Amino acid sequence: MDTTYKSMLARVKHVLMDIDGTLVPGKGIPMLAEQWSAIKNIADTERNITIGLNTGRNIEYAARFSELLGTNGIIIGESGGIVYSCRDGSFTYLIDKGKRESLARASLVLDKYVDDAQGTKEQKKTMLSYKPPEGKTAGAFSGELRAALAAHDRSLLENLEITYSKSAVDITCKGTNKGNVIYHVAKMLGIGIENMLFIGDGANDLPAFRVVAKNGGICMAPANASQEVREYFDVLKSQGKPAYISSRESTAAVLEILTFLHEINLDRSEGKSRMKA
């Protein structure tokens, strides 16, 4: 990593990472044992930053993943619908009853459509998530689901957000996404978003990148980042904002970034120790 990022990373207090495609190569594809051990060691020994997750996965999976990995920050699940605090074990739901009714109405329409199309629904509390049928991309399937909702009741689209990753289409209530939830997380932690680093790889991570970049934080991605992410990073770079794409993919990129950040903090701690001596 270019040393020009050193001064920028020195201000980071909280790291948020996507899971699938970023922290692990993909759904059902585990990271290598030595990579797991290295990241867990950083999470266990790092004292200047907290490490959290920002994923479309259900919150139980994300919280358990965090526990096993030893991360100590805020866990965002279901694309911003639920937040889990590693500090006190509390869950916070960020959508109200009225918004849940919109999701329920959309579910009635889309569950049948997805079943007929031989797709798969994933069970989540605050969002709808559908895996496309074999041979179809999530991007193409998201267009079909949007059209199905519009044909049934166009007003539903006014209250929902439709995004997609490499493996699934996610439907959340309007305003509920991986980006807006970061404002809530910053308040929970008592820090500014300029002190945050977000690492993601897919189109559904764009809301998080936008919020972080808008508020002076740092955006980074692995080499397997989607074309949408790469294009957005080109825009950030043209504006002189920090946007780093690693030459390494998924877990290896995360390990590179966390190791560099950890070394910065170790150097800073050793410098303070020498000054005291």
C-alpha cells in the first residue's frame, strides 16, 4: 500500500467491513486458516481502533461471525436494518412498524414470483433477500423484481430500496441501507465519520462508500471490486478523496489493510513510549 495513506489511516478509529466478497471470498467460501488467524490476532491485540462489520447477512450470522473472529466494534446486519453492539450485546432495530408493512406487502408479490422463477428467499427480519435462479445474475434479477413490483403496485417502489450483491437481491425500506446506518453507528461510538474506514466490494456497498466519502472518511476495496465500485472510486480520486483498491482479492486485501493500519498504531504507541522514557 502506498505510504501516502499512512497519515490518513492514522486518524481511523473504527473499521467497517463487508463480509461476502470482502472479508471472505464469497458466500460459502471460507478464508484460509492462516488468514483467519492473522486477522483474529490483529482484532485481539489492536487497542487504538475497533473493528466491525457491515453486511446484508442476517444479524445472527453476522454477530456470530464477529464473535468467532474476535472483532470488537459495531455489527451492522441486513443492510442497515439491525445493529449489534459487541460492547454490551444489545440489538437495535432501525425500521418502524409502518416500514415493515411495506416490506410485508412486497413479500406477498415477490415470494411467488421468485418461487415461480426458481429463485430462493433468504430469511431475514428487516429486509427481503432473494438469490437469483441458476444462470442469472443478481443484477438482472433485481430488474425483474423491480418490474414485478411496479406491475402490481408502483407505489411500493416509492417506499423501498432495491440493491444487489454478486449473489443476491436485497430489498429494504426507503432510507435503510448500508450507508445511512453509519450515521447511527458514529453516534453510538461517539466519533466522527471522518474517523471511519469502510472496506467493501459490491454495488450494494455504494451507499456506505458514499456516506463515508461525503463525511471525510476513507474508502477501500479489494481487487475483485465490482465495476460499479471501480467507477465510483475513479470519481472519488478525481475529487482528490482517498479511494484505494488493493492489488489483492477479498481476504488478502483486508489482511493487507488491517496489517498496515495495525503497524501504524504500533509505531505510534512505541513513539509515545519513547517520549515518556
